[in-house]
Amino acid sequence: MALESYDHTGVFRALADPTRRAVFERLMGCEMTVSDLTTGFAVSQPAISQHLAALRGVGLVSERRAGKFAFYRAEPAALAPLVDWIDQYRTFWPERIERLKDVLKGMDQ
Amino acid sequence: MSDAVETPKPHGGDIVLDYELDEAPEKVWRALTQPHLVAAWLGPNDIAPDVGHSFVLEPAPDKTVACEVVEADPERRLSYRWREANEAGGVVDSTVTFEVTPTPLGGSHLRLVHSGFRTAGAGGLLGVANDNTLMQWSAKWAA
């Protein structure tokens, strides 16, 4: 089984930061500007912008410009590599349980 | 994150597998907890059914999992943390649980649950206590 066959490095790295995870989560379901986002976080606006840039870099967040405003939203489909990664266990475990059954058959008593 | 009308999916991304086995719980328990038997179906390991026991499991030649027993109720329930490195230098934590129940004909029902997938940074866990949101995101995305 090759758990390494997907390129999920970037998504993992982007979500490794707790503030970034929180930003991503807040953008699920609603569009926000940077200043909307800064409200409620004990983090400066430039820091939020940096997190947004990192999230955009791996496709987890998209930007829509309207006049002088930029609106951000989460793109949960970018989580697909993580879901794929977890999904590999859906084939791993049934295979291993078949082996477990063979082990049980071969045990004494 | 708060969508009141959405149907709750407490186990949205968990892997849950059920099996009927001919062997009794006592035998199944041994196959789940004795290193030489576990090695034959899951990979080299130094497992022991003691809460707090840390062990290393190698399910494939290029793959190492750091485990820690979190529950061990003989012939009934075994649960261990399953921690893997990811390529970004962080870890992915999850939990593997085996539930064994006797069946009327002397066999066992085995339920395997692999759940609680969450990712954390290179330095270890980064405040993920309340961060089991990955699967909720995934569930939302899949909905």
C-alpha cells in the first residue's frame, strides 16, 4: 500500500498551523474580507493576510475581488487529498482483517 | 462551522468495519494482542495490551506507525492511538479500536473502528484537543 502516492504535503503544511485552521474554518460557509476575519482573532491583519496567502497557495481559500474589496471563501474540495489519504485505510483494513482470519484459522485450540 | 439544519454526522469520516468470526473472543484477543500473532496480519510490532504502553508498528516496509494503548479490556475492547508522520514534517493522529463480543454459537463479532483523524504540526500536537474538525469538513465537502 502506498500512502505516499498523493501530493498532500501542501495541504498538510497549510493546516498544521492552528490559526490557519481557524481561518479556514471561519471561511466555511461565508465570504469575508480580511478585516471581517481579523475581528475575533487575536492576530494582526497582516498576519491574517499571510495566513490567507498560504491557504490560497494550496487552493484551500479563494479570493473574489469587487471594487476595492477582496472577499475570501473556503474551498473545501481542496481537502480531497486528505480524504483520499484517509480513504486508503478503507482498503487497508479489509485486507488485513482477511489476514487476521487466516491467523485465527492457524492458531492452536 | 455552525449549520443548525445539517444532520449531525458524529462519525462522518470514521471507518467502521464489522466481521463475524468463528473463533471465540479469547482467541481473537490473543490474535489482537500477542506480538508474534499481530505480526502475521498487521506487521512487525512490540504490542502489549497495557494502557499507556507505547509500541511501534510497521504495517509496510516503508511505513512506521507510533502507537499507544489507550484502552485494554481483555477479550472485549482494545484501542490504540495511531500516529503517522506526513511528508510535511507533521503527524496525522487517529485511533484504532477493536471491539470483540461473543456470539451465541461460540464465535465472535469483531468491530474495527478507525477514527478521529486529525493533523498537527511538526513539533507535535498543536492545540488539537478541540480540533477534530477535519472529518467534519470532509463530511461537509462530501455532502
